[in-house]
Amino acid sequence: MNKLYEICKKVREQFCIDNDYLWEEDLAGCCYDISAFLYDELIQKGYDAKWIEGEYYGCYHCWVECNGYILDLSVKQFERFSRKKVLQFIYIRKCQASIYHKKVREMDGILC
């Protein structure tokens, strides 16, 4: 999981630089793009990853699943919906997380 975290961190940092965001920002509205960049990076590194469109707290959302984990680089935007403070900017949890619902589609192949 440490390798996945390092890839996530690098992708999030680069995304923020490329798009003039601050690392501390919640990236609200960027889930599609940042998940696509993360997905492409993982595929290029040989990981078996899936880019997912679905719902999180009842809202449209995108994330990546890889090696049995949910990788969500824009999770902080949902702090206002959860009843607790979201401290992390990178969310990595086992895929059984019940607040993530695959509703729309999964993608395989390079997106960007």
C-alpha cells in the first residue's frame, strides 16, 4: 500500500501544480479529472486499476480502485456531507467502504 500512497501523492501534487491549485484545496469538482490522471499513471506502471463513476454520499463522484483499495484524491470535498472532519487529502481504504456506490460505469484503458 505504501507504493500506492506514493503514486497517489505524486499524482495529486502534479495535478495541483498543473492546474494552479493549492495542495490544501479540497479539489471539489475535480474528481473526474484527477481520477483519470491517477488511473492512467497506475495503468502505465502496470497496475490492474479501474476508473469508477458512481456516488459518494449521494453525489456524483469518480475514484479509482486498485489492488482491492479505493483511491480517492478529492475526498476532502465531502467533508461538508460527512458528520466528521476529513483530515486526509488522499483516501485509501479497502473496497468494502459502504459510502462508495458504483452506479454509472467502470473504465479500462488509457483515459488521458
